[in-house]
Amino acid sequence: MAATEFVDYYDLLGCAPDSTLAEIKQGYHEKLREFHPDKRPNSQEGRGKKITAQLNEAWEILKDERRREDYDRQWLKARPPAFDAAFPAMPRRGPPTTADECRRVGNDLYRAAAALAQSHTTDVEGITFGAEGMDWAKQVMEKYQAAIDVYTKGLGYAADDHRLLNNRALCYAALKMWPKCKEDAFRVTRLKPDFKKGWFLLAKALWKEGHLDEAKLELESAVKQVADAADLHELLIEIQHALNESTAGHLPAISLRRQSMSRSVSPVATPPAAAAARPVQPPPSLR
């Protein structure tokens, strides 16, 4: 028989593991009003009924002190290890519940992934897989993906937060998921046109996908809107050079050692400078 999938009751109720019984009860009633089948008669595949059943189950367990203690032990084992690294001093703290908290946790996960990659690879083009490299490379990818998941959760609280979008785009770049990186970076540049990091990620994603002309057009727009555009001008020159090479029949190559570009694609408000991004180029923090 297949194992029953673990349900995070605290996350379901919008509470933390250290919430009081009154707070859990309040969360239960609020969610019950939101998802009760009578409130969602047209929900697909009985989603309202399913969530209501989970809410009732969560309340029955968490309102009983002994059963809650048993559940907490399961929760501590089942929660993502990444949260332990993000909250080393708060072993009973639950998942982040605000956009700002999601950004901070995501940044911690990004830094952990970047530091792990930096300590294992010297190949600027990315991870090299060998007999000794598979385990750490998998951990790096999992940490980047965990950061993406947390940033995505944060966007559920603040859909137009350009910092969350930019940092998620940076994780996509680290995983070489260029279409998703491009999508997020494009939104960043439209939400906050004077935000240089978004333009760098957008240009890089377009370049990686082979759209040099589009990358050039975006940067020409960027230099008109960003106050300190020296780095963007430098990248624009590189792209023009790559276009010239392409026209001449040479294969254009992205310079992965550009220090200015690396500085500009670091996560928003994420120290320190030593947290270099791998498998993409190193991104020291600007702050």
C-alpha cells in the first residue's frame, strides 16, 4: 500500500508550529469559511470539499495536545531541510508567511546553493558531473529549486514584487532555465524600468536563447531608463560585437567572466560578496 502523503497542517491553516491554540482555531475558521463546499459549489473536482476535509482533520489533531505533539514530531521530520538551514535558531518555526519573509528565506537558500557550487566547481561554464560530483550537484539544484519555490510562494502574497521576480529569475538562470528566466526578467523590467538587474537577466536570457537582436533592442531601451547605465552600455557593446561576429559567419560567445555583468545580476538585498553563483557566472552582491 502506498504511503500517505504528508500534509502540512500549519501551512494549510496559515499558522506556524509555535502558534497558540487560539491562533490555530482562528486560522481553522477563516479557512473553513473560505473553502467550505457551500461557498464553492462550482469548484472543480470537489476541491472545496477535499480541502474542508483536510481542515477538519487538521483541527481535530492540533486541538488535542498529545496528538499535536505527535504531529509536531512528524512535521519536524517531513519539512524541507532547507527551512532548517534558513531558520537554524528557530526549530519550531513554520514556512514563511509574508512576501518579505519569503524573499529572505529564498535569498538564504540561493546563497547556500551558490556557496556549495562555488566550493566544488572551477568550471565557469557550469557544473561538471563526475563520480564525486553527482551528490553535491544534486544538492545545488535542489537548493536552487527550493529557493524558486519560496520566491513563488512570496509572489502569491505580492504578485508584482519586482525583487521576488528578479531573484527567482536569477535562480532560473543558475539552473539554465532560460525561458523562465526571460519571462520573470521581462516582468521585472516592465514593473520597474530603472532596475538594472532585471535588464541584465533579460538580456542574458535572450542572448542564451540566441536572440541577439532582441537583446540589443532591450538594452537600447534600458540605457535610456537606468540612471547608472555604464554596465548596460558595456553589455550592449558586447552584444553588438557578437552580432557583428555572427554576421561575419563566426559563432558568437557570451563572456562569462564579465565582472560588471556578474555584479548586476546578484539577488536583491542578498549579501555577501563571496556567494558566487554556480553553475552560472559568479554574482557578488551589490549591497
